Amino acid sequence: MLRIALVAALLCACGGSSNKPTTTTTAPAGDKLLVLVDDQGVALGGNDPIAYTTNAVSVGTADHKSVHGGATYQFATPENKATFDGAQTKYAPAFGGYCAFAASQNRLSESDPAVYLIHEGQLLMFTNADFLEQFKKDAASNKQKADANWPGLVAQHGKPKA
């Protein structure tokens, strides 16, 4: 079981050339950062974030890892690590890996690494299948609400960046 760990770190520039809200959900709010990791600082339960994009979720290894936004991501292959390193903000989970449906309701909830959705090219995590189904009933609106709520959640629950 993952536990909530609030970790501070510096982020790479977020959003690339796009200014759409959907590219800013992994960004810190002000001077704080909020990301869901285990006791060792590993995100997604050790799953390879690139594998989510192919619907073939697989566990990464400590041999292939990268640090981004206060979390360590592990990869199944060196190629997946290279893909992630080339576009970390694109492949890191939105909302610091917390449940996207909960964020749309302006609250935090740990996510289950096995319950996810790729929505508009972003990896969204969910607490359980019910929250995923609730989110999908109006995904566009729920994503917009989560995007709007996320900076406040980070401001309230985040830790200062190092």
C-alpha cells in the first residue's frame, strides 16, 4: 500500500511550448510541490509510466530510473527511460499521481497504480474503479475541475520546494 509522502524538489520547466491547463497538472503551485510516492520515494507503485501509454502496464526496475518532480520513476527498459527523460512532464502522472476524480472534487485521495486512464494524452490515476467510472461520466468537465482545484490542493497540502 502506498502511503502519502509529500516530497520537495525542483521541477523541469512544465508544459513545454503549450500553455493549456492539461499540461500544468504536474506543476507545483507557487513554492510547493505535491506528489504521491512510497516510503522509498518511488511513484506509481514502481510501475513503468511509459508502459501505461501502451495499456501493457509493467513493473520497472531500480536499474532504470529517473527522478522528476520529487518522485523516482522506474522503467522496464532503458528505451522507456529514454522516452520518459525526453518528455518527463508529458509522461509523469497528472495531479502528482493522486486520484484525478478526488482532485475534481477538491480533495486528495491516494491512487491505486492499477486503476488509470489516459485522457487527452495524460496519465490519470484513480483510487478505485468506481472513481474511474465516475470521472469518465463527464471526463472533460471533471478534468477541467481537477485542473482548477489542483493548485489549491498543492498550496494546502504540498511541501516547500528544496
